[in-house]
Amino acid sequence: MKKGITLAAAIATLSMIATACGGNDNGGNASPSASASSSAPASATASASASESASASASADPAADISGTITFLTNRTDMVDKEYVDYAKRFNEKYPNAKIEFEAVTDLDKTTKVRLSSGEYPDVLLIPTIPNSDLPKYFAPLDDLGLNDKIYFSDYKSSGGKLYGISAGATTTGIVYNKKAFADAGITAIPKTIDEFYAAAEKLKAKGIVPLASNFKDQWPLYPWASEVPISIAGDKNLNNDRVNADAPYAMDNPYGQGLTIIRTMYEKGYLEPDVNSTNWEQSKKDIASGKFGMYMLGNWVIPQVISSGTTSDNVGFFPLPYDNSGKTNALLAPDWAYGVNKDSKHLETAKAFVKWMLEDSGFDDFAGFIPVLKDKQANMAQLTEFQSYGATTIEAAADSEESTAVVNKAQIVKEAMVQEFVLAKDPQKVLDEYNKKWAAAKKALAK
């Protein structure tokens, strides 16, 4: 079932209309979509001292019941020894008997799944791509936080009528661009059709500006081309889940093939990095900020990271990707990674308190460039106002079905790897044929 509303209406209805703001020194995730953003290949911890006051535990202050040391596993490697130090200090100020430590990893989904299977995982973590029916095996219900009716995507990480995960924020995916680079290239209007998009890329190339930073080698930044873009083209939030109804879901002339063909065309026309096999995520943010590169195709979460990499907020814009020549566009509104609490945490209440603190008090959604998941909070990015001004129709993301997730896992399909193979292949149809073969075999195996 298709579900679409104008982005302006969606953001207004959700109390998310972004207001104009000055330069934001922010940074944010993938979604799993994001999938997630990470910024440095490092793992570290930041902590704050717990109060040594023995009298606090006897206090009538509810904060006295929040105690002990907990660890949060995060993909935000760039915040270690920086913002997380402040977070730890502020959380400790609110809960003097509690101490929070941060462990940052670059390959969040894979690492977290390994940790879950071993039974050794931290108190708070970002829930990996597992079936919702498995959530009670690992995570504690969060219904007692009193947030169920105050958040968006309340059923996204739920099972058996209970809430097990709360998204860190919401994102939409589109073209993040350097305004000065566009002006220098003589681009006077935002592209509204795919032909205009290619024409703008040609102007950037002619000016010596790399049109689109794909971060091809890093792989994970390619996720929109195999997920968000096809869903937008289809205008159907259930596109990925409906794959279970077919033995060959991937075709050149369906939304998957059409989305992949756009990034392949960009590669063939020389609109990506000169050497896609030696790209660098961290450097790309600086190159977008400086105008050496013109555009990203990513979520709004990357905007603060670009700004903090060497430019001003008013030099960064955001518009929906025009994937055909109709002049109309759809854009996916999706939750980011969801906070989950280890059901066996020795300090369960402290872990839950930290999740609530992250949502209500930390300021992480502004720092990360997210649309807040709390209904009564507003986003503070001018770029979201620009994005919604183009009249895109929003498609609210659907949770991955257990059936679809099971087939994907059984077939060992990594959508970003599929993008890489499709772009570089002499015959892209053969790539789709191979993935269809894997898909059909996985379905058959699961049906036994």
C-alpha cells in the first residue's frame, strides 16, 4: 500500500519544520540506513566520574536510584574524546551515582551481531539488523520510559506489543550540495529532472569540480542507491518487503535497476571520483566543504559533518534527487539506528535512563542533523526547510518484515556490495541475475 504526503506537510504535521539557523558545528549517522556515519577507524571510551557521596543513595532524589557504570556501543567514532566527554559529564551531573562509558566501532552492524551471538554485549547499543521477533531475546522493553506516545516510529522496533528500540532520530535522503561550487559552475537552478541533474553534473565536471562524492571504496555510503532511491522511484514503502513475493526481485526496468542505473551512469560519464577504488570518507567531507566536490547523495545527517569540515551553514544546501523526467519526486523519511538496552544489564534502570537522557537532554539530534524523534521537538537545520520547499512527497519508512530479513540474511545480500558490482560490471544484467539466483535459493531453503 502506497503512503505519500508532501514533505512540507509531513514535517509540519510532525512538528519538525526546520527553522533557519546559523552555522552548525554538527555531525551525525547512518542511517542504516543508514545506515550510519562513522568518522575515524578507532575504538575508545570516554567517561565521567561518579559521585563518591554515600549519602546520595539514601536521598529522596529519584536520581539516587540511577547508579552504576554502563557502556554505550556507538558508531560515532568521531565523537570519542570530544562530545562524548561532555555527554558523560552532563549525564553524571544529572545522575551523580552513575557513570557512562562509550565504546565506538566502525562496522556497527556486523560487530553488534557478533557481540549479541556471544552474549557479551554492552548495556546500551544501537540495534542491528535482526528480525523484530528476536528483540526480546536480547533487549529489555522500554515501555516504562513513558515515551511510546511521544515518539515517531514507535512500532519500528517493537515485538509482541512491546517497545524494544527507540530511533536516535529521523532522516530523509537527498542531494547535499556546495552552493558556491554550483554557482562557480554556472548552475542557476536546482535540478528538477534527471536530465537536468546530469546537465548540472556536466557543468561541475567542466569547471574541474568532482560532481558527486560516492565514497565507492568505503562501500557503506552507497546504501541509498539500492534502498532509498528504489523506494522513492516505486512510491511504495513496502518495496523491500514485497521482494518475498518474487523469485527474481531485481530487474533493469524495475525500481531497483532504475536506481542502480543512475549511479552507474554517473560513473560512466566521469561524474564520480577519478578513482572510485581509492576514495576516503573523512577526506570527502572536507572536499565537499571546500567545493572540490559538488554533491553527496546521503541523508540530512551528513550536513553538520560537512559544515564542521570547513564551511558555513549557508554554503550547504539540500534537495531531493530527481530520478526521472516527470518533475515530481518522492523522498523516504526513515528512522535512524535505534537505541536498545541489554536485558541482562546489571544496571538496567541506569541504562534506560541514559536512553531517555539521550533523547531528551543530550542535544544529539541537533548535533547529528536529525529530525527529532520526539514529537514535541523541532529540527534546527535550515537545509531541511530548503528540502521541503521543493515539494517532494514523503514516504514514511516501513519496518523490515521478518520474512524479508530472513531471506536477505540467508542469501547474504549486502546491498552496498551489489551497487559496487552493478556499477563496475561489463554486463549489469548478469549482476542482477546472480543476485536473483541467490534470492531464489534462499527463499527455497527457508521454505523447507
